[in-house]
Amino acid sequence: MKTGSTIQLFLTLTLLWSCDVENPIPDPIENPEYANWIIPKNEIITRGAQNDFIPSLDNPQFMPATAAEDLDPKDLILGLNIKGDYRAYPINIMNYHEVVNDEYAAGEKLVSYCPLSGSSAIWDRKIHGISTTFGVSRFEFNSNHLLYDRVSKGHWLPLKSICVNGELEGFELEGHHVIETTWENWLFMFPGSKVLAPPIGTMYDYSVDLYYEYKSTDTIYYTVNPLNTALPPKEKVHGVKVDKRLKVYSNSVFGDTTTILHDNFQGLSIVVIGNRSKEYIVSYERRIPGGPELDFMPAADAPNILMTDNEGNKYDIFGLVLDGPRQGQALIPTKSISGYWFAIASMYPDPIIY
């Protein structure tokens, strides 16, 4: 992928900010209907001229993974498995849109990615039985984008999966398990999957990585409070949440081959699997529902086999047993979030570092 420059980023975002939006919602900072926020109102920063200054993809199109010839092997993607429907969302496209309002046979989904915090969120788009779509609001908090939903008009903080104002204030959405890894690795594991296609007629050059310089420096664009300096700001970490506490596993603790960690956090036995060269970290509870606690070892006897256990079960990266006595069953994903250290630590103060 071609790398971007600070000038290219500024010009592109200036163009995005100037886009007209029909019937923008009232400014929630000044609107008395939004007087209460569950995040510090004085720390909310205006990032764009109006909501949807970064345009969401509301009618996403997909193509077979094997037909995606423009993707570089080392490009990063977000990978989903929604009841056997495997889809990849290239981060070079997500950088320009940040939100995809997608639809699966199993339901309507939001796929979001914040380039500023390096974090993603996957939610159901049906809330209390009502379908909605999400967009990028003009506000950010702690260098994380705030989304808004187009039905309630409330604002949502993806790193907490929570609505921070409006009629749904305090409502927390259950996230879906997402894999971030290289395109090369995803294609190797799931060649029959689909991949998000570049929108037809777009003005953007998705081969340019807008955030190349941002990712390669310690620069943070907006105020972060608190700023935890225990790790480098842009270190990618995977955080496991248990009872409102967070434990993080840094990308640097994993090797360039599949590395498996057995751990216990807040009384929960977990397994954390990572590979630095393939740029993924995933975590699961150490038991299949109804079964005993398991021990895991790396395995690579098929492209989509990630590990095996002491019972002889073989798992893919989503924790699904593909072969063995528990075939068809799956491990329970932990409640987790991945992103840059500075962003994770600002939302979950005093996290434990593995």
C-alpha cells in the first residue's frame, strides 16, 4: 500500500469536513436535551464541522476474497464470523469511513474502526427491537471517535460500547468477536470468505495509508486524560475485561510464531493466543461450556487450524472446534478490546499489564 503524508491527510479530512449533511442533528454540547453526559463534557472535543464529516458506508458491497488483487499481503483487516458468514474489512478502507452499516443473514451489524485509537467495535444495529444505523459524529473524546445513532440521536463511545447521552444514556451494547490480522493471514485461513470492496465512484485512493505517519510515531492528535506512560503510546495491546477491571497483553510479548499464554484474571481462567508477525491477539475462556478446563498448544496441520488441546480438539482463530471429540462446539470469547495502549489505558485506568 502507498503511504500517506501529513499534507495528504489534512487535505483529505478538510474535504470530508466540508461535505454537506442534510438535516444535521442539533449540537448536543449546546442542546439542553443533551445536558447530561456520562463522560466529562468539558473534555469532549469538536473534530469535524458536522456529523458525518467522515461518511459511513451504508450500502457496503463485497467480493470474493480471492478476487481482492489490490490488497497488500501486510495490509491489516478486521475479520468477522457471523454464524458461518466470514467477512473481512480492510483497514485501508475503514480509515476513510470508520463506520460500515452492514447486514448479515443473522442480523444487522455495525462495524467501526477508529484510526486515532487503533480500536474496533462490532455491534448489533437493532436496539430494543428498533433498527438503526450509525455515523461518525463531529466529536471525539480521549482521541477516540464518538459515534451517533440515527434513530435516538444519542452518542456512543465504542471503546466502552456504551451510549453516553440521550434517551439511551448508559445502555451498553454487547460486542461481537472480531479478529484483526494481516490480509495474507486471513486469506490463508479463509480463502472462501468475502472482503469489503472499495465503493464504486469514490473520490478516495484507498491504496494510500492516511495514518502511516501517525501510526509510526508517538504523536497523539487530541488530549488524553489520563495519559498512562507505562508502555509506548502506540503499542498495540489486547485488553481482557473482568468485573470492570482490565488486563492487557502487549503485542511485544508474543513471538513471530503462534504463542499461547495460559492465565488467570479475576478468577477467570483464560487462554491468550498471539502472533507478532501476523499481527493478531485473541483470547478465550479455557473451557467449552459444560466441559473441563483445557490446556492448549500451537498447531498448524491445516491452514485454518490455530491450536489444539489436551483432549485432541483442533481450533480455528475464532475458537471453533474443527476436528476432535468436541467438533462443532466453540470456546467462549473473553470480553475484550484491542487498540493503542494510550487509548485503552485512558478508558480503563490502572490496567494490569501482563
